[in-house]
Amino acid sequence: MPSRRLTTASLLALFVVLASIYMLAYSGRVESRDSNRLFDALSSAVDWGDFLLDLAAWENPPTTLQVMRFPLETASIEPMQVFAAAPLYLMARIIPGIGLIHTVWLFNIIVTATAGVVFALLAQARGYRASTALVGALAFGITTAVFPYSKTFFREPLTLLMLLLAAYFADRFSASGYRRVPLLVALLLALAAMILSKASALLALPALFVIALPSVRLRISRGRLMLISALIVGSVLAFVLLLVIFGNALGITSRYDVIARLFNDRTQSTLITALHTYLFSIGGSYWGTSPILLLALPGTWYLIRRGQSRYPIAALVLILSFAVGYAILNNTFWFGGLSWPPRFLLPIIPLVWIVALPVLEQVLQRPFSLWGGLFALLLLYGIWINLSGITLDWGAYSQALPSESGGLGEWGGGLNQVAYLRWVITPSLWGTQPLDIAWAILNMPIFYAAYGGVAFTALIVAVRPSRLRALGVAGLFIFITGAALVMLKQTDFRTQTQDESLHAMLPILEAETNREDVVLLSSPRYVSFFFNEAKFTD
């Protein structure tokens, strides 16, 4: 393992390792109504310059009379994911032979792999050895709940990445003695991107404030510190105020009434249930689905002994802010719909795991110690949990629950009883339910070998870095992914791509319709085809 600082080549290879592993579980299908809505907003923004729900109008019919030509509902979502995913959508529109959905669903694979790289940078910035940063990033990317979410188009992975970037720049700006202006600019941009990715990310501000606090050894004038604090706080408040004032243009004003929603007089009947699940349940808590985070407990003890209490305090503040905030904000919808729990707490994972790195460093120095055995046990348990999270459609679990569950993923028995945990029920369904992996569904086992080989090669390059070899494995990953996208578009029966009558209809619609026309489908079964195949130029 490398003992010095991770090089650019190591970080690039780390990205390829994680992205290749995520591609082994790639599904390339719309997994939920929320993702439908996000993709519709993306296509509307790129194709028509608005956030109206046209492709998914059948799922989101107009609820109010509107004085406009097309009475369509607005997506009412924060715009950052749309902006960030637009290049993938544009690429799929421009390049013939690849599908829109297939390409856009690479987004969270890229985002989550990038988060692993940023985590390694933060770990290294905190003074950990390169080997600790590398292994920590791999454990974060493979054994926590971020893995199942790499298959989706949910917003939480992007919020996680922006929060992690904000924490990294806050840490570096504080360590510089608040002198490096580029770091301040980067911090403000990361904060803006975080807030634009999801309004509830405002709940992370107290924890980021803790990270940005000066070291007790740092000599800085009170006036300068107050000026910088006022600049950051003022910038965030001004940015949110502008969103509230001008958000009507995008239909997102209501997304940023977080404070009002927190103190709204509403029933709190679900508060205790939500907090119990988020924080204590064995099947739905942030540590229940990411058990390796339990090492943050002894990690906290080690850090406090060293007089380094900032990150343990920041992690605790972040956990409580998100858990309490989401329990109140979402009320009866605290669980997050059809998802892998706890969806809303996904962004806190890296800043909890960073607290565990003192333990990981000891494990790497003495792998056959008690800590080494505990680490190996939690590592394997986390991988087993993730196998249940990536192999089947999440709805299969709900359907397999006993009748008293009502088919609800948030049923208490499935969150608190061992017999009904997701990673107990789901393996019993293997062989009886189709795998939710594109290469299995479409009988393309060659991509298991291809991505597995790239991941293994990239891992070697990450440990023994070479810029040329890192560029080589990155190029190989891009080539294989391009070939996979082409083959998916040709063979994916889930999008009815082999229906010649549907393909024959596209040029007719292209020739006989314009921007003002509406195409009504006779059945929702054709939706997946139009989502993936329709690349109209006007």
C-alpha cells in the first residue's frame, strides 16, 4: 500500500475502481416515480427551456387551472441535478446509437465514484496516510448505502457529494488560517451547489460551521474571524433569499421554506417512529444499512484523546440535524417512498465514516488485532447488505413481506425484526425473481468480466500509481461503457427497443409535428420507449 500522499494517478485509478464496481450492478432503468419526475425535468430543461412535466404528465396530471397553452405541472425540484446531468443527456441526444435513459442513469455512478475520491482527499488532508485514505474511500464506496444508490437517479448522492466538497473546502480554508481566497470562493460555490441540489441540505450548515471553526492553536484576530463568518453566513442567506424571491420562475420557491416547515404546527405522530428508525433500528438506521459506520464510536474516543474533537462534534450535529429535520419536514413521508433506508440520511455517511479513520489506521498497521477482526466482520456484513440492495428491484422485498405489513417498506417489522430484514428476505428471493442488473437481464455476462477486470487493474494502479497506466484504465473504462450503451440500446426489451413499429413511428412524428404539438400515447407501456429513444430535433 502507498505510504506517501495519493497522487493524481492514484485518485484517477480510485475513481475507475469504484465506477467499474458500480457498473457491475448497473440497471439502466427508471426505478421510481421520483426519478421519472427528475428525468422529465431534465429533458424539459434541455429540450424546451422549462421545468414542466410533459413526458410524465400521465403520472402528474394538472391539479390547478393555469392560463397557459399546455396546463402542465411544474417539476418543483431544486435545479442542481438537472444542470449537472444535462451533459449526459445532451451527449445521448447527439451521439446516435445510445439511449437517453441508459446514458443519464450513469449519473450517480459518476457522482458516487467522485465522492469516493473527494473522501480520500479529505482523509489525506486530515493527516491520515495514503493507504488509510485509499482503503477508507473503498470501504465508503463499497460497503455503505451509497452503493445501492449509485444505481438510481435520486438526488441524495449529489447532495452527499456537494456536502462532502463543502466540508473539504471548509477544512482547508480553516487550516490555511482563513487566508486563501480561492478556498473561500470554492467553499461558497460548494455551499451554493449543495443548497441547489436539495433544499434540506440547509440542515447541514451547523455541522459545516463546526468544521470551519479555527483551531485553538490558530492565531487570528477576532475582527477578521467575525468578518469572514459574516461573509459566509451573509452569502448563504442572500443566496437562499434570492432563491425564494426568484424561484417562481422554476417553480421551486416552496422547496426553500425549510425553516417555516420545521416550525409548522402539524401532527408529530410519526416523529418518534422516524427518529427510532433513522437512529436506532437494526434494519433502517444509518448504521443499520452501513454497519461499518459503527467504527465511528471508537474513532470518536481516539480523536477526543488526541484533542481532535471537531469532526466527532460535526458528525453528531449532522446526524441529529438530518434525523430530526427530516422526521419533522416530511411528516408522514419520512421514509422516502420506495427506497433503500435511510434514503434521506445518505449525505451524512462520509462525515460519519471520516471519524472512524483512526480505527482503520490501526487496523492497517496491525491487521490481525481485535480491531482488525471487527473491521473485517463489519466489512463483510456491509457487503452482504449491499448485495441485497443491488441485486433485485426494491419492490420485490415489499411484496415478499407478510400480509400485516401492507406491502410497505417502512413496516416496523422489516426495520426491527431480524427475520424480516431486507438482507434476510431478499437472498431468499434470488433465483425466483429476475436480477435488477442489466447484464443479467439482457444476458451479457461479458460485461461482468470486462468491468471486473478493469476494477482489478485500476486497483493495482491506485496502489502503484503511474500516470500513463491511470489514463489507460480510464480510457478502457470509457470504451467499455460506450460499447455497453450501444449494446443496451439494441437489445433492451425493457424499453421495447426491438419493436420495429415504434421505431418506424419516430420519423413520422419528427416530420409531421412541431414544438406546439402534443403526442398522446395510448398506453403507459410505450413510455419507456419514448423516454429512451425519442430524440426529436424540434
